[in-house]
Amino acid sequence: FCPQTHSAHFRFVPQTLRRGAMAMPELTPAKVAEMIDKALVALEVEENKKAVQNCIDEAQKEEPADKVKQQMLMASKLIPVAQQIVGDSWEAFGVTKENATMVMMQVQMMAMMDPNLQPKAAKIMAMFQGKVS
């Protein structure tokens, strides 16, 4: 190993990794509050409620006996629906199809740590767990 002959490789690898890495938007408590509000508005649309409920119903039909498999199936069906529901309204925050899932988890985590946002975040989670009202 010789640092002089391999230095170009060391410079190349981090740049390549950075280019391939998913860009994550910087989330602040204020942005998270606005994103949660936009998600709640989107989830009030009857068509969106039905899409969420359809995913839940399908998962329950496909795996009626195994709750673990049912939860995994629900997640796999709901994530694309959630991305579609909040997609356009969250674009202004730097959310893309590629980073939406990670951003949603981050928003949920930050919201659950904020006493003012906890009830809103809990309402969203309840909807995605089958308690669509």
C-alpha cells in the first residue's frame, strides 16, 4: 500500500459515495409542524382515507392469521400510498420519491418528541394502523 499511488482512489471513493447518497432535507421543528399539518389535511380527503383503508383491508385478507406478516404486508402497501398522499405537498421541503420514506420516519420521530405535535402525529399513525375515521 502506497498513499501516493492510491491517493486518487481515496479521493474518488468519498465523492462517489456522496453523489450516490440520498439527499435528505434539513428538518426543523417549524418545518415538521407544517409537514404534519399538510399530511393531516391530505389524510382528510375521502379518497386518501379510502386508499389507506384499502391497503389495510388487503393486508388483513391476505394474512388473516399471522399478525406479524399482516403488519409487514400493510407497511409494504401503505408506504407507496403515503408517499403519494403527501408527495406533492412535501416537495417544497425537499422531499422526493427517493427520500420520502426516511423523511416520513424522521418527521414522525421529531413530532413525537414535541408535546404540541404528539396528538397530530398519533392521529396520523392511528390512520396508518387501521383506525381510519
